Amino acid sequence: MYADFRVKIPNEVGKISKKKIKGTTYIYYQLSRTYKPDKKYSQPKSTPIGKMCEDDNDMMIPNNKYLVYFPEEALPEAKAASARSSCLRIGSYLVIRKIIAEYHLDELLKEVIGDESDLFLDLAAYSIVTENNAAQYYPDYAYNHPLLTKEMKIYSDSKVSKFINGLKKEHSVEFLNRWNDRIEKKSKIYVSYDSTNKNCQAGDVELAEFGHAKDDKNKPVINYSIGYDSRNELPLWYEAYPGSIVDVSQLRQTIKKVQGMGYKDIGFILDRGYFSEENIHEMDRNGYDFIIMMKGMKKLVKDVVKDVKGSFEEDRKCSIRDYKVSGTTLKRKLFESDEKERYFHIYFNESKRNSEREHLEARIDYLAEILEDKQGEAGYECPKAVCNYFEPIYHVKDNVKTFVSARERNDVINEEIKLCGYFVLITSDKMTASEALEQYKSRDSFEKLFRGDKSYLGNHSYRVHSSESVANKIFIEFVALVIRNKIYSLLKEEMRRNRKKNNYMTVPAALRELEKIEMIRMSDGNYHLEHAVTKTQKDILKAFHLTEKNIREQAIGINKELQKFA
């Protein structure tokens, strides 16, 4: 990726070479020389660092490699104001700026990072609005938007890369400590905790290891987890750890960190990936309650459902109308090693039953087609996943085993059909089936937060060259998620107030609509709102307690600031 500025061609005698390819002259930097005994001469090893300017043979446009091998060279860090677009998108900017002020993120980050904290926040805003976090595209965003930087400076991608690489681990640690110091800890909170992982496609990143990838297989991954206050709908902390560490192992370390942050009266809402005897007992030892979806121990699941099946599904008292399910509760031990009984909440949903039944039937049909294609194949062994539902029949002759056919295991399939539509939550604390489900469903915001991380912020993978780069990108990403989650919560609250589910009230749709609120530069150099705020935009702005009058007033303020430094 080439920069958007010029530099002098390095004056390194014997190490700089030029090569013209299809009319463009490329500049190469010699890294080393390797002696070839068979040819009796040394062969240079070089890398391109830029391309020569057409109008000046002493200047070149550098690429990223130049920044690696010539880090001390003076580089332009900011574009002139004249490089700013004549059409500025201000809607999303004003919403994000308001949330930053409400959370005092600007003050907090300035205390931790210093004067460049405004660039940090611009990068967070950039990732929210554009769904991207690549430094090389940041100048394009800055060109079309007002900025939080002093004098609204538009920094180059090289400056952005330098800034990201310059952040230290102590910055993120100190931020998280101060962020959590502000959280009221007297009342009990339930924390949704989950992890995801991201592949890392470049560079020397210590955390990137081949592990249990959830999406991209056979690629080194970094695990990334977030703690989320379900009651206040607020991200609390994040942590990154090597890709080879599984979720159940990391939770123990997380519990220690939570204690260090001062949280005492706390419960964990955990996804099924954290279901293990060790994790359950670890939470017991530390006095933390939990709500967890049942995983594994299939016999126990079956036994629990069988014990109550037919006794509550059509009982009006067991109806949980908000979620269109029926639920009941019983007590029993989860493990033989348990010293106390847990609360098992069993739920039934008719539409879930139908969809799961259809999914099961489709899976069996698919497996049957595979088996049909394998009929008559010598040496074919029926995989375990297939044999769960089918009993294979073989013909053996002359020590050669040939697959003939397979018959359905009706008893197994019937058992699974009977369980369709049921699911189980386990809680350590006493609560009703309705209360347990309400708490668990508070994960909805959290799961959308995670989806936002991977889908909306452009962070599905990290294309970086160092451990520092990936750690610092995750730091910026977390702050972006704090802001984006507030946008999500306020939009959801507005829909609930109006009892309408407008399509434009989702975060991506709302931001796209807000991006249409623009200021244009007139011939006198001043920026003005291009047109009145639309009804749809007014509806969205209402969620953030902003009006058309607010927008007009702030547009005037943005113009004054731009004129001040023009």
C-alpha cells in the first residue's frame, strides 16, 4: 500500500537501486547479499520501498516497507485543510461525539494516553462508521468527516500506523482499571461472558497460535473475550489470549481478574462452551453464581426432560408469554461431586420443536444420500457421526469389506424427536423459570455486541505485523464497541417506547441514514447544512435526544471551528 505523500529517495550508496516496470520506476532497498559458491558471486536480496515520482527523480512515493526500514525519516503527518472534502458527513459524528462525552471517554483516554487520545477516538469512530479498522483507509474517512483531533487535523496512514504501534500495554490496562473503577459495585450484577477468535494473517504475533478456530480453520488465531454487564448493558473489560487456550481454561484466569477489579457480588451468564465440572466448581469456590445453558451429559438432559415432559407444556401457569415458551423448574445435583443441588429450568417451545424436527429430518436425509452414494464401495467405513443414526451393513469376501447398505436406528432418532423443542438452563441461585430465562435473554444485547465486533467493525481478522499492533487494535476496538453498544441500546429503547420495529432503527441502517446528514462548502469557504433533516433522520436522532435544532446549532459550531484553522 502506497502512502499519499512524497519523500526523498534515501541516499544510501550501494543499497538503493531502481527498476522500471511498465513505465513505472520502482525503488529497491538492498537488505543483504548471499554468496553463491557455484557461481562465484554474491546475490543481493532487495525489497521495494516505493516508486519514483514522475516529475522529480529525487523524490518517491513510499510504501509500508519504507516505514519499516526508515522509521526515523521525517514524514508528513497531517494534510492541509484544503485537502478536506467540500461535503462533510456529520450525522454519525455528532451521535458518536455525544456518547463519548456522556461516558467521559475523552477525559478518561486523555488521562491515560495523553494529547493523542483524540486520534484514538477518531479511529474508534472510523471503525464504527465504515466497518473497517485498516489504518491505510483512515485518511479516506477523515477526508469526508469532522474530526475529534485538535484543529480537526487529517493524519496520514503512516501517522496512524505509528500511533497505533506506539500505544503501550500499560495504556490499555490503566484504561480498563479506570473504566471499571467508575462502575457501581454495591448491587449484584450478572456478567455475560463469552469469547470469539480472529485469524491473524501476517507478521510475528505472539498470541497467534493454531488452536480451536470457530470460523477460519487451519489458520493461527487469537482468542478475544469480553465481560458485559447485562443489567446496565455495558461492556466492562476485554482480554486477549493465545489461540491454543480453550474457553474453559481461560475462565479461571478471568475470575481472578474480576476479583482484582473489585467485583464481589456477581453472577456469570455463560454460553454452553463454558460448561465443565471444573468451571462450575471454580465459580462455587469463589462465591459466584451462574446461569448456564446445558451442554454435554446428554443422558442427564434426557432424564431431566423426561421427568417433566407432558406436565407443564400446556399448563397456563407455566406460560412465559414474553418469549412464547412454557417453563418449569426442579432441583437436582449436576455432578456426582456436587455438594448441593442446582436449579434446572426446562423450557418448551412449539415453533422450536417444529424447526428442530425439520433440521433433524434434513440431516438424516443428507446422511442417507451420502450412504447411498457409497453403496458397493470396498473399504468404506461408516463415520461415527453417520453411525449415530444408521446401522451399516457390510459384505466381507476374501478379507475385503464392502459397504452394502444401512438401516435407520429408529430408536435413536425417535429419542431425539421427543427432545425437539426443549432446552435447559441451570442456575446456582434460586429463581423461577421465568426469571432465569429473563436473565439469560439479557445476553441478546451481548451477542449482538459480539456480532458487531466481527461483522460490523471489520475485525474478523487482523492483518498486522506485531504483537503490539494486534493488542492495540483490540484496545481501540473495545472502546469502539462501548460506543456502538450504547448506540444499539438507545435505538432499542426508542423502538420499545414507540412499540415499532422500524428497519432503519438497527445500528448499521441508522448509521447509513445519519451519514446522509451533510454540510457542503460554499464559494466563500463556509460550510452549511445541505438540506433539512428528514423525518426518518429525526426518528433516529430522537433515540439520542437530539433534534433538528441541535443539528443546525452544532453544524454552525463545526463550521466555525473549521474556519478558525483554515
